[in-house]
Amino acid sequence: MGVVILNFKIYEEGSGKNAMKLAKIAEDVASRVDDYIGIAPPSIDLAEIINAVSIDVYAQHVDAVEFGSHTGRITAEMLREKGAKGSLINHSERRLKLADIDFLVSKFRELSLTSVVCTNNIATTAAAAALNPDYVAVEPPELIGSGIPVSKAEPETVENSVRAAKDVNSKVKVLCGAGISTHEDYVTALDLGAEGVLLASGVVKAKDPKKALEELVGLR
Amino acid sequence: MGVVILNFKIYEEGSGKNAMKLAKIAEDVASRVDDYIGIAPPSIDLAEIINAVSIDVYAQHVDAVEFGSHTGRITAEMLREKGAKGSLINHSERRLKLADIDFLVSKFRELSLTSVVCTNNIATTAAAAALNPDYVAVEPPELIGSGIPVSKAEPETVENSVRAAKDVNSKVKVLCGAGISTHEDYVTALDLGAEGVLLASGVVKAKDPKKALEELVGLR
Amino acid sequence: MGVVILNFKIYEEGSGKNAMKLAKIAEDVASRVDDYIGIAPPSIDLAEIINAVSIDVYAQHVDAVEFGSHTGRITAEMLREKGAKGSLINHSERRLKLADIDFLVSKFRELSLTSVVCTNNIATTAAAAALNPDYVAVEPPELIGSGIPVSKAEPETVENSVRAAKDVNSKVKVLCGAGISTHEDYVTALDLGAEGVLLASGVVKAKDPKKALEELVGLR
Amino acid sequence: MGVVILNFKIYEEGSGKNAMKLAKIAEDVASRVDDYIGIAPPSIDLAEIINAVSIDVYAQHVDAVEFGSHTGRITAEMLREKGAKGSLINHSERRLKLADIDFLVSKFRELSLTSVVCTNNIATTAAAAALNPDYVAVEPPELIGSGIPVSKAEPETVENSVRAAKDVNSKVKVLCGAGISTHEDYVTALDLGAEGVLLASGVVKAKDPKKALEELVGLR
């Protein structure tokens, strides 16, 4: 009954034709559960996937610029025109300057896009919460891609991040990420006060991504 | 009878629905001249435009990474799978590290993608030529978007860039950019030894982009 | 009776021999007032100035790395060994990633160095305060170097930044910057709840920096 | 009879008091050989070391900016005023944009500072040579700090880099780096056509740096 956001990163298994397949899998699984499932495919696949599936599609990154002379960038306005739901902001593999996170969170609010600001610990979660995004997704970098779930390895990081975020901003929702792959990881995250999880390799690089996603949300 | 590459940048006039319109205009004009016309729309519009037009479509930027844990990036392989012809590399608004330009030029050669490396003066044009890309596009930054054509303001920059590039690498083709908007600018560039032009605002932000592009290639 | 931190930037008037002169001026003025005056000269001048004056000397920037294979960087430990009091962090001309600001603030606390985190508006001031630095210095970027004092142009930015910072973290002290040059600007900043000011060109680029600094602290 | 440039990086063994010790060791060894020995200590130690030793002192990095509103930077002019001989430019741990390398090489020529541009392979060595620096130092990144000398692991990289550089610019001198620590590594580099070596950990992190440097230049 939580939130699951699936970051395809630019794994080969999550790019191009594989991205489309994975998006369809996520759509299918989402139709059979009460959990919210959103996906974040590569920017180059975004438009085609938005046109092909009915679930919410997020960008993995957006640039802190306006329309103009900025070759090779993507603005919030461009995401909205394509029909994206929102974007990850400040992912650990695409860290942003504080002023740029703030620029994007404000702009997203104005454009009714959903902001998911990634952070790396309790202090940065509190800081991000102060900017008033929709979600903060806390991911201890050392656990990303490790298969060791943050909800098990550092339950106190999750609990204290939720508390620190709510202390600063009672409306912000907290996701937890890094190492999440099983239903137990997910349920533990919810028990610790998170609204859900942000995950990637646990599903995208699974031998059978469909089975992995079904397992995550408790369908198996 | 030269090469025209049209960079849409992320001007509002060259994004989303406007990007598609502009792509169709370029395709139409290209069908009526012997000149080669390629376009470089925003990454988020790339896939839909490639599917919709028959002319060559370039990315504006590509990241110097392989498939993997790199949230929010675009690889050369992803461009190829979508059917892009190639990409601008190192545009003045998206400068890259020397090692990354080299990584991309090598990778493009391997994948049969066309590399268009942008530079800012004679010395960097020679340096870029040493990396063996398909094109080097020299654009004095102070003239970009100025409406003052490099082929008129600094004809010696164009001539000497062509000479410097060919001295280092006789196979490389040189484009010139910055301030190009009229047929005369274009013809002058060819006369100075360039293979063609890279331009943006002169067409994309023109009141009537179709007329501007027709004028550029001498249809009016 | 407030705090004045003077950023020399890398103005020619604040570099090399000029940096030393300016440091001596600041030391002299500091000896004649109750206000706290600290200075932030270029990194390359830091060690010699620390050895030459008795007032607190800050770095303008420090890198979010540990000792090791990081050619061309400066660590917090290196600042401490030289005897620096602390450093500006995230100046608008040297913006940092959120995770790196947090890294530095934590490290500074551990090493008993003073952290002065620069921000650009109310929201980022609150976010920075959540990281628990010693100071947050709010500087609306459009006013930096403008000669228009933030305390006059946007008194509500100062007041609300102080309030937002204290709401998140009652211990954090707020400086205000951008456009500050007169005693009135400084006093207004204190009246609005700030602990003091961060300034640069108003003194460093003044015709007579000594007179300008004396004027700022009310000696004229 | 070659050139040895010793990069202190920001190893703890090469910072602060240790940097001064290491500088004195390098000066002492230099006085006993015909080889040229230059050192590149951390920027924060630069001024004090320049004042204390008679050998050439290089910066590890310099920023591609002019004097002005650039908090936390170092300009070429600042290096010259302090008496630095020159700087490493584009070290693999501090890679620069192509346009910025060109800016710095030109500026250094104007100011009579010595430019040592680091590169990572044959192609980038040729590209850097086209910018007309004093030295290009080729260092395959995978060998840096490995203890496996490039002159042994990839002799053809050294030979072909020298050839490629000279083809583009007969005046440029080539150093080789990465994994260099013994006299044999150094002699082999000279035999392969390099003018000398750029090294770091092999001496800086040696148990006995003095012995290591003496060994390198054949004093033991």
C-alpha cells in the first residue's frame, strides 16, 4: 500500500526496447496491486514510454535552466509538455548544487510536477525537506546497488530521516532507497515510517524483472 | 552544396510540438535543395522526431559513459539504437573535458555515428582535429547568437581553422558557426574552405523559420 | 557590535601583495572596534596572511574530499593545519552539491573549524540551517556586486531568512550579504535580525579600502 | 639527464609540514644530479615553499579565469606573482574542458609560465600538443598509483605519444607518468623518447621519500 518508484538508470536492461518492455511490466504489475508504481526511464526513451503506458512516468534528471540558449539540456517545462509526472532530482549519480535543487523544486510546484529529491543521509534529508518538495528519497550511497537493504542495514537512518524531514516540514513524504529488492525490505521501509521505496537494480537487473517486481509488492 | 546543421538548442521555439514542426520544415526544405540539412533537436524530442522525418537527426549532447549505474545520462549506444545519425559534442553551452571528447569520438567511430565536435578558436580546432572526428565546428563564443556572422566578422578564423584542422588531420571536415543567418554568410563560409555551417537562432528564432531556412540555402 | 566577514574574492585589489595590505588594514580597523572582523583572502595567499595578522582568516572555498589522490584540491584538515579559522562554503561563485556542503559542515564541526555556508534565498537558507553550520550567509545573487544593499532592497529576505533559519535550527547564526557597503546597510542588517554581514567589492574595490571599512563599522 | 616533476597531490605525506620537508628533500637531491627536478605541492603550501627552496615549484591546478568576482579560484597571474614556475594543467584528477586548457596554455605563454598539460592516451596527447604547451604529460589513468610503470606496461603508448605529439608540434616536450617509481622506469621513459617523468605516489608515499627520489634519479 506504499509507493514504489523504479529508476531504470541507464542500465542496458532499462534502455531503448528494454525500457519499453520494463515499462509495460511495471504497468501490468501496477494494475494488479493497490501500491503506487511509478517509473523513471532514460530521458531519450521518456516520450515514447509516456505515450505507451498509463502509469506515471518520471524523468531521472532535469536541468535547472529556463528555455533558451542551453544546448543539450532538459527543462521542467519540457517534461510537463511531454506528460511526465515529475522527476528524480539530485540522484546520487547526478548530484546538484543546493541552489539548483531549490530552483527545480520551486519550478515543479509552479508547474504541478512531482519532485523527488534524493539525499544521502539524515542531515541532507532535513535540508531537502526544508525546500518543500513532494518527496525526499534517502539513499545511503554505500548501499546503492549493494543488495543490502537500507531498511535492514540502517533502520535508524530511515526512521531518523523520516523524523528529521517531518520536523522540518510535516507535509513532505519520505521514500527510502539503496539495496531494496525484496517484499520484506519494502514492508520494513513502510514500518519504519517511509511512504515507500525508490529502487533500481533489484528489479531492472533481475534475471526476471517481472517476477522481481511482483515479489517486491507481495504478489508472490 | 554544403552542409547545414541546425541546432534547436532548448529554445521554446525548438522544443516539443515546435521541435516537430521545425523538423518537418527542415525535411521539406532539404527535399528541395542539394545541400545536406541535418537537425539537432532536444534529447527529449529526439526519438519522436527520428520516427517522423527522413533527414538526419543529431543529438545536442551525449555523455561520456557506458551503460550502467549512471542516472540521468545518454550513451552513444542509446543514440544509435534510436536511429540518431550522430551528435554535437562539446558545444559551447555544454563544454566537455578533453578526455571525454576523445572517449566520445572514438566510441562514435566504433558505432558508425557521426561526431561533430564544437570548438571556439583555431587552436582548439586543431586539437579537436587530432582526435579524428567527422566534423569540427568552430564557433567563436562571442559571436554565438549575435547575428554577426563569423564568416564576415572573422574570416581569418574560419580560413585558419580550416587550415589548422587539415594540417593535423586531412580527413576532418570543418563547419563554421556563430552568427550565421543569411545565404551570403553560408556561401562565404564555403568560400573560406568550410564544408558548411552549424547554426541555431538565425533559423530557430526567426519570425518565419521556414522562410529563414529557405533563404539560407538560397531558395529565395 | 556585529560580525563582518570580508571576502577578497580574486579581485586584483585583493590578491598577492594587495591581499596582504588589505589584511593589515582589516587587522588595524578590527583593533579599534568591538565588531568582529574576519577576512577571506585567496587560497594561495592564505598561509602568509595567517602568519602576518592576528585576526581570523577564512578560506574562500574548501573541497569535499579527504587527503589522498586528489590533485589540485584543499581539504579541511589542510586549512586547520595552516591555522585558518574556517571557510566560506558554497559561495554563489563556487556553488557546491548539497551532499558536499553537508560533508564539509560535518567535517568542520569535527575539526572545530567555523563553517559559513552561503545561500541565495529563504528556502536555501532554511535548508543550509538544517545542516547545522555555524553561519548561514544569505546573498540574493542578483544583488552581489550591485551596490544595492540586500538590507534595503529586500529587507523581508533578510528577516524571513533569519526566521526560517532559526525555525529549523535555533543555534545557527545568519549573516546577510550582497550589495552591502555603508554603515547604514550594516546596521539595518543587524536590526533585521542578522548577526552581521558578508561583503566584498564594497570594501575590496573601494578607492580607499581603509576608509571604506572604517565607514562600514562606524568609525567615520 | 631528464626531467622529473614530482606531484605531491594532496596526500597527507605531501601536505603542510610534510610538504615543506618533501620540498627540501627534492631540493637537496636536485643539487646532486644533472636531472631537472621540479615539484608541485598543494596550492595552500605553494607560497611558503617557493620562498623556502631554490628549485622550480609548480601549482597542481590553476583556474581558467581572470582576476575578478570568482571566489575560491587561482589565476595564472596569481601564480606568477608568487614566483611559481608554472602549473600542471588537466591532471587526471582535475580534468578541464578543452577550451579552458587552451585558455590556460595561451595565458601561460603570455606570462612566461611553464605549462604541463596532462593527457590520458595517444589521441589526447596529439590534441594537447596542438595547443602548443611546453610539456604534455601522458598518463594512462588505469596505471596511476598502480606501481606498474607505463614505460613497462605500455611502452608503445609512450613511444606513440611522443611521435604523435611531435607530428603535430615538433617543439612540444613529452613527459610520461603513471606507475613510475624506479630508476629503470625513468631510464626506459627517456629511451622511449620522453623528456622525463611526472610522478607522485612512488616518491611521496614511499617509506623513505628521500631514498626513493635518490633511487629514481640513479644516486643509489
